[in-house]
Amino acid sequence: MKLIEKLRRAELRSANLEEEQDVNDFHDFHGIGTSETQLDSFQWLRQCLEPQNEATIKWKETASIRLLKLRSTEYRRKKDKQFVGTITDYFDEFRVLRQSWGYILLEQDFSYLYPNHSMQLLSNWENISQRIKNLLKTNIKSSTPEEKTVKVLLAIPTLFSSKNVGKWSPTAADLNVGFLLHIKALRDLEVEVKRMRRKLFAAKKQLQPFPVIIGENTANITESYVYIDNFPYKVESPLRAIDVCFKAYHALHAFYPFQSSQPWLFLQLAIYQFKTQWDEHIPSVATLVNAYLQFADN
């Protein structure tokens, strides 16, 4: 049996998962073998940090073996009868991910996994934002298109009620922070991260990746980041921060932020439009997705 098939079956057994048929456009790993080129590239990525163009090529060459390895028990420690993904372990093995452009590698992996869904948000944002405003049933006032985008993004979590995470009862503000954190200066990020870690630790949960925008107010956003494993990746815009962060969850086989899983799952099902075998069924999300798709048909 090929190495890839062994890893694939071991991962499914260890996570007590069954393969589902209703998974849209997920890259099929079945029958993929390993070549000498892949193995050489794999070792290079474990040892080297640059140049970027070479790392990008080798990252693409090793997608099949890395992603199966990521889903194996080596990166998923058993806790309370569940397997918990450890992003830090993956970043420690492939330190190239901590380069300022490391998020591009994660985007590559998302495109490998879901090749027909990479541009769903960015290419259709104007229509998407209008449909979200229809769901909100409120008028969003803005002075520029950029401010309108920020306000629509910040409004998405308000479509949902917060739900308990273990013994933690997140507030509406906690839900918002797990979807898009707005701070006035980069120095405020460390304070927010410590606050989130304290709350999550009490709930026995891990801090997941999240997007960050910086500016005095919604009309003056000056910087956008995606925070992953203690590293803030700077990206071009608030919309890109949401897009990169969403793709990172799937490229890293990571949970959505526990307090904010509803808006992220909504984005996945309604906007990126794909399902996975790990999706949680949340009635409030399903209802909103159906409403969104009805607007899309009108």
C-alpha cells in the first residue's frame, strides 16, 4: 500500500471519521504516491526559509504529503476523547511559514484542497455585501467603498447570538473579536491576545487564527493583519484579511475560533460554498445560509 494511502486511512481511523460523499470539490488524495522530488522538497522545506520563489515551488510540490501528514495523529493530540490540531507543531516543523509571506503558502494549500473556491469572496464582494445588507435589514452608512466593506464585515457576527463554549459564556463582543478584531494601534494587539487567551484557557480551548484591522475608526483603517501562532501577517486590506484567515483554517486543518464559529461557518457555506466532513451542524447558520441563497436567486 502506498504511503499516502496509509496516512489517509490512519488519519480517518484516528479521528474516528468516516469519509462522506457530500463533500464539495475537495481534492481527492486517494492513490497519490510520493516521488523522490517530493521527498527532497519536503526535506528542503523543513530546513530552509528562503528564497521565496523556491519555497513556493517546493510547497506546491509537497502539498499531497504535507496535508495528509497534517491530518495524521502526529499533529493531532488526543484530549478528552477528541483529536486537537496543533498549529504550533506544524509551524515548528515548517518554519518557512513564519516568514512575512508565509500566508501565501497557506493560500496555495487552500487552492489545492478546494480549487474551485479560492476567489469566491474577492471576485463577488459587491454582490455579497448587498446580500448581507439585506440580511441585516439595516442601512449601513459609509463615506467610502472601503468604509462600507469594513462596516459590512464587522456586521456579519451580529447576525448570530453567542453560544456557550464549555463553561465560558462569550459576549457579543467576544463573538466579534473572533471574526474581525478592530483595534486602534498595533500595540493593542498583545493586550487583546492576552485577554482572549485567558478566556479561552478557562474554557479549555486554544486561540485560533483571527483577522485584525487597525485604525482610529471604520473610515480610517490603515493596516490589516492575520494573526496565526503568535505571528501577525500583514495583508492588503480588511477583505483580504478575512479571505486569508478563512483559507488558513482549512489549509491548517484548524477549528474556527470557538466563540465565533457561526459567522465563519456561514462564510464557508453561503459564500465560499463548499462542505467538509468536519462541519458542525448549527441550525442558526443553516437558516441564515438558506436566507442568503434566496437573496442570491432574486
